[in-house]
Amino acid sequence: MCARIMFISKFSKLGAHAVKSLLKAPTAPTSRTLNVPLTQSCKIRPPMHERFCTTAAAEKNLEKDDKDTEKISVTFVDKDGEEKQIKVPVGMSMLEAAHENDIDLEGACEGSLACSTCHVIVMDVEQYNKLEDPTDEENDMLDLAFGLTETSRLGCQIIAKPEIDGIRLAIPAATRNFAVDGFKPKPH
């Protein structure tokens, strides 16, 4: 018992020593003294303290992601024949891309493979052949889709990758939403 107390005591002293040394280290003025937002105060701190500032790290990651993320070109063709070309980050599903760009692709189950409302038609057979084969679950849902074709897929299952750059996707004129006819959910 006495050995444990001594160990804890020494451990506490070591922790106190570390805190004191951090307090003695030179620091930049805080955001209160500068009257600037927290993100700016993090940027003026010395680099050794920046690792403790989550805001600065998050900003750096966002800037890096915007520059480093490879994007492909995707064209959606709506039921009226109007085309909308967008840039989609590699790894994102066509359903997510459509929702982010205000394209009228329903996706009632939010990509959980429980409906066929994100049904799209790949307009080029060569592009269709570059996609991974549909799973049995996707084929089961496609059987419920309105206007099924040989190149039909679910938008939630088409993932952007460099090989399909330039893909053209037609959105069928209607969907079969069994929950509420005509209801179009808003993505979260």
C-alpha cells in the first residue's frame, strides 16, 4: 500500500512539473487580448502550441482536402432532357453528388439499398461496363424500379472513380416510392 502511495505521489509531482514547464513557455497573446476570432489566434501561436488547437488543424485539413481531392466530371440528364454537368470527388456516390448539387434524384432510403428511388440509367454502355457489377441486393431493388433498362443502376451504388470520368446519367421520368407517392425527402 505504501509503495502505491509513493508511486502516485511521484507521478503527481512529474505531472505538476510538466504543467509548470508548459506555463513557463512563451505563448502568444490570447484571443481575448487581441479581440480576434479563435481561428486567427491559433494561427499566431508558435508551432509547438498549434498541435493543441483543433480549429487550426481542421482548417489545414479542409484546405488540403479541397486541393488534393481528385474530382471527375459527371453529367445528369433530367426527364426533360436538360443536362447538368458537375464535378464529383472520387469516392462519393452519385446520389450524394446529386443531393449536394440540387439535382432531382430522390433517394428515399438515403443510400441504404432499401428502395429504388435513386435509379439512374447509364447512357454509355462503355461507361456502364467500367462499373463494378451490381450486387444481388442492388439487383433486387432495381427489379422494383420504374423504366428499368439494360444499363440501369442505383445512384447510391455508383461510386465516383477516375475510370468513369465523363459518365452521363439519365434520371427516369418517375420513381416508385412506396412510402408516400410523390414525396421527395431532403438529404440530411
